[in-house]
Amino acid sequence: MIPGGANSQRVEYRIAAADINPYLGLAAAIGSGLWGIEHQIEPDAAIEGNAYDRKHPARRQLARTLTEAAEWLAKSKPARELFGEPFVEHFAASREWEEREFRRAVTDWELARYFEII
């Protein structure tokens, strides 16, 4: 838990990847905060200790693949209201394309693992 009081508090945002576009990361963090304020969404109770060591409800879990994340984004009403239909459609489609292209690639690991079998 991050110490603070009613008049002084801070939030840490640690979900983003190291290679995130900083403009998109900040827009998502600020936009989600504004969405919560505008819709009077109460945050969950503070988590003490290592959040990665805990089991979270399905509604609080992160997407497991890029495709899953893109699908969630495409279905997100808040994302569409905050960032607009054209951006959400394009960005989700480009991430789905990226995942499809990745799955078409043959990696060094696959070559080393399966070359002897072929």
C-alpha cells in the first residue's frame, strides 16, 4: 500500500510494458482516471504486498495474448468514448494483424526443437 491520507495520495501505474508508446500510455492512464471520476467508480481496496503473487477475479485479470487484448479494446465502450471510434478500430486491427504475423514466423527455438524430427 502507498501511504497517504484524504488530502494527499498518489497512484502508481505499473502495468505498461517498457516498450510502450509513452503518449499512448499516458493517454490511457489519464483517460482511465478521468473515466473513473466521471462515472464515480470506486476503486478496489488497496493491495498490500506483491500483487503478482495473488489470484485476481476474472474481471481484473490482464489479457493473456495480444489478440485477446485487441479484442477487449475493440469491445471497450470507455475506450471508444475516450479515444474515438477510428482510433480504437485501427489500433485494435493493427494489433490483431501483428499477432497473426508473429504466428506465421518460425523461430530459432522451433527450428532447433523440431529440425531433428523432420
